Amino acid sequence: MDNILPENIEENDVFRFNDIVAQQILPHETKEIKDVFFNSDNIIFKAGKILPPSFVNGTLEYFFKFPHNYVAVIRNYLGLKKFLSDPFLITSRFFKKKLIINEDCLCFTDTWSIGYFHWLLDALPRLLTAEELINKTTVILPIAYQKKDYIISSLKIFNVKNIRWVENDEVLSIKKLIIPPHIAPSGTYDPRLTTELIKKIKNYYRNNGKKVLGDKIYLSRAKAGKRHIKNEEEILPIMTRYGFKTIYLEDYLWEDQVSICQNARYLISNHGAGLTNLIFMDTGGKILELGGEQNQFYHYFSLAKAAGIKYFYQVCTYSSSLFKRTNNKKNIIVDLEKLEKNIKLMLDAK
């Protein structure tokens, strides 16, 4: 594989990108399952059993590596609070309105799909594989998805019109459910499908000039719920000095986010869903990802490769916290001297 390492790779960090070499593309086999139930938690069940396509990667295996497996599955897939307040099988079977759906239905989502990264890079590639079925079936989605601007806007790209929004107090009894396959373990990508998806989005929004904020953008996660930069006040003057405009994606509609990143030549952010927007940049653009010691850097490096974007990274230290126990939620502290060095490398790179 050519150009297999980041532009500013350090010898001691090569191991961080090894997983991209071993990424596994799953068989693209669409399933048809008869007589199933579907509820607003994105759970597909039959005969009292939850079916694996309900979950990220289409399997329970991801969470079997955790201690106390069943507790981990509940906590990570559904959320412990959600599980305790709404035991889905009991409520769906006995307390929710059961609606019989006779038309063929299409489900390309799982319990993680409502998240921005997972919607764009896990769910939409699945929809792409079943594009010829969109006008022949009813697409089913939980009602919560209707409130997400990026979901409604991106469905227009696929011209999805026949949608059945599943309310929180109902469960669908579906005669035939068509389920496109999970393409690859979340965070890795089928290069062909990813390239095709990026092209489709870019073509739809070609010459989208709704919001132009310059060619150097710093995406701040200050308004996000987790993974903040502890010393962000110290790095903002550096961003300004090198001509980077600081923006908060929460302040913009999705179409404006697309436009901002379409017109960006350089993009900097710490690890998080905002970096998904690199796919809107023109080929040859450059990004710098700031992440903690245990960050899975290869996720966005792999995506940048698929999008033709040059990738730079910086390993940062974690900020100690009594309340954020997992690295995935911890804040980071950015080394300012190293940051300036990496910004200069990115700006000078050809």
C-alpha cells in the first residue's frame, strides 16, 4: 500500500497506524428476514431474541472483549439508564402499539447510527449498496433521527422519500425486512464504497457557496459533550497567528458545514466526529488531528487516505479527571511548541 503512513510520522508512532493494514472488509451480502419486529431503539428482534444486525458491525463480538460481557453490552449498545427505564423486549411486546407493516421495509441503521460519524460512514455506505431498493421499499427509521439536520439533509442526496418514522410508543411487525450488510468494522472503510459515497455527496453539493470562512479552519469541540482540549485558550492565539478561523460546528446547519469544509484547504481538530467533515475537502487538502495517547488515530488517517487528503497527527497527554474514567471521554492537553511545529509542517507540505 502506497503512502501508508502520515506525512509527519515519528518512528515511535508507527504502531498506531498498523491496524489500517489489517482492516477487514465484510462480505456485502444483503439479508431478507421475514416476520420481525422493529422499535424506536433501532432494535430488530424475532421470537424474543435481538438480532445481531441491530448492533454496530452487525455482531455482538465487539463487546465480548470487555469484562462482565452482558453488562458491557447493555451499557455500550443501549446505555444502562435507557435499559433500566425501558427494557425493550418487555415494553415492545406488551406495552407499545404493535403496527403490522405489509410492505417490504429497508433498514440500514443500528443502535449507533444516530451519531454523526456513524451515520455518514457506517450507515450511508450501507444505504449506497441498496440504492436500487430505495424506491421499491419503505425505509424505517426511529423518530429521533427526524430531529437531526445531517440525517434529513443527507437523505435528500439519495432521494429517499418513502420513510416510516417509528414513534417511541410503537413497534412495527414487519413481514419482510431487507437489511444491507455492515460494510466494515466501524472506523475502517471499504475504499471503493467510501470513494463512491464521497463522490456522491460532493457532486450533490458541487459549487455550494452558502458559507465560506476561509481556507484554514480550526474545528473546536468546546461545545461538544466530551473530548475537549484542556488548554484550548492557549492554542487559540496560535490558530489566529497562523490564519486559522475557529468555528463550532454546533452553530451551523449541515449544508453550511459542508460548504465551510468544501472551501477549506487546511483543517485542524482534536479527535471527534467533526473530523468526519474532511470528506468534503478537495483532494490534496491537509488535516491535523490532535489526540490522546490511546486515541485510535488510524480511523481518520484511513478516511483521509480514501478522500485523498494529506494527514498529520499529534499525540497529546490526557488531563486527569475523577469523572472521566475512559480515555474516549477524557480531555487532552496540547503541547504548544509541538503544535506550532506541526502546523508549519502542514502549511509547508506540498
